[in-house]
Amino acid sequence: MACHPSVFPPELATKDSSYYKYHDAPILSTKSMDDFWYFYNPGKRAGELDCSPLLAEEFKEFPPTYISVAGCDPLRDQGIMLAKKMDAAGVNVKFEVMGGYPHGTMSDGSRLIA
């Protein structure tokens, strides 16, 4: 997760975004994410970078980064947006989408046990 839902950029706040489109996805649903955020409870700090790094305006000096997202994951669009922002900032980013898979799937199609 890269951004608290209360401070989503406009592109992520629409009902067409993955956070809402995959609300009932297996393994990680939007309800599970909402529960996590409820217990984490950042309050007024939701928009700060330690809670919502997607809102960063600068990625200077970030190391090479690997981002993998599952195609049917409420967090997919956050990962895509983060990879695009980092790439635009000149960060060496390797990005993969595991199409058709839910959250917790590895690149070889196996599932992570959490």
C-alpha cells in the first residue's frame, strides 16, 4: 500500500480504480484494507509521506526499485502510479503486473503465505 484512501490522488478516488473495483478480491479485500487503516489510525498524518509515500513529489536518491502488482488487487493502481512516478523521476524501476492474480501472488504464480 502506498497511499491512505482518505488522501488518494483523484485518479485513485474513482469507483473505477482497483481499490473499489476489486473490493471483494480473495486474500486482500478493500474491507481488509479499511480494517488495517482503522487500526493503524494515522489520523491527521494520513497525507504524510511515511503513511502515503505515493504523494511524494520527489524521488531523488531512491535506489533501484522493483515493484510487482497483482492484476486483481485493490492495491494494483497504487503500485502502477508509484512505479510511473519513480520512473519519471529517473529512478531505475523494474515493474511487473501479474495479470489475473489476486494480492499475495508471486511472479511464478505461487501464493505467499502470510
